[in-house]
Amino acid sequence: MRDGLPIGVGYFAVAFSLGIIARQAGLSAPEGFLCSLLTRASAGEYGSYALMAAGSGLLEIIALCAVANLRYILMGTSLLQKFECGTPLWKRILACLC
């Protein structure tokens, strides 16, 4: 617990600020929670809220999230090289997406 406290405080600060921005964009608390649950990168989440507040369309928001989250997909594919040779393809794909 003691070792994880600094990173937890940092995440709390980011989550708190994103909650404020989500409210300013017109989202309710459950909608903001769902956005946080489905978005991997806080930069993508912040960008999504900014686009929502500006009245952008759904395709633009999805494109922004895809670009912001692309780095995680690339990191996942680099981790696939660490899997054993006999690992099934579905497990490799699942690891890349998670």
C-alpha cells in the first residue's frame, strides 16, 4: 500500500480533473464513468470531452480515441514477442487488445 500510494494519488488527481471536464462537457456521472471505463488513455478521454463540448460528431470522437489509444495497441503487439511459441492465436490477440 505504501509503495503504491504516490501513483494512486496521481491517478486520483487525473480522475478528479477528468470528472470535472466531463461535467463541463454535459455528461452525467454514469456517462463519465462509462467513458473512463472504455477509454484506455486519459489523453483520449480528455480529447473526447473537448470534442463533445465543441459539438463534434461521433465519428470524430471515435477517430480521436483510436489515435490516442493506438500506442497501447503497438505496445501490446511488442509484448506478443514474449509469448511462448505454442501460445494460441486467440490468446495473443486478447493480450494485444487488453
